[in-house]
Amino acid sequence: MATRPEGVIESGVLVGAAGYGRLDTATRNDYAEAAAKVLIDVEQHLGKVYELAGDASFTLQGFADAISAVTGKNIALESKDQEAYKAFLTMSQGYLKALLMY
């Protein structure tokens, strides 16, 4: 079970807690371009707030389906409630730290 693409593909399971909520994400390039524009002229952007999002929203199930389509591997979505997802992330972080120690 995983949240990062490499782990999702390896395990065949995407873990999340968004339920049927839709995500409106942008690419790293889009975020970088927005940051660069602000940094070029900081004075012009002081006190302003920008909301960055992608053009099309998707669900975690849609994301799992897209990974399946691209990789040819069946990816299941394991939807958790907030407490269970928090425990999963805490456990995963502890596991990663243990691996990095060796």
C-alpha cells in the first residue's frame, strides 16, 4: 500500500482519504512558472493571494484508473477515514525512517 507513484505501482494499491472528493491539481511546471512570475516582481505581488489549480479535476479512483491504464497493472484504491489515513502515514513514515537507518 502506498501514496507515492512508485509504491502504488509496486504494491498495486493507492491509499487515500479523499473519498469521492475531487482534486484540482496543477503540474510542477505550472507552480514553478507562477512562483517565478511572483519572484521577478515581488513588489507587485505583495499582499496578494493566488489560488493555483489545474484545468480538470479528478478523484483518487480516477487517478488509480489512470495509473492502471498507463502501467497495464491493476491499481486498487484503498479509501480510509481521516484517522486511519493518519495512522497509515505515521506508520509509513516510521517504516521509511527505519529503512534509512540501515
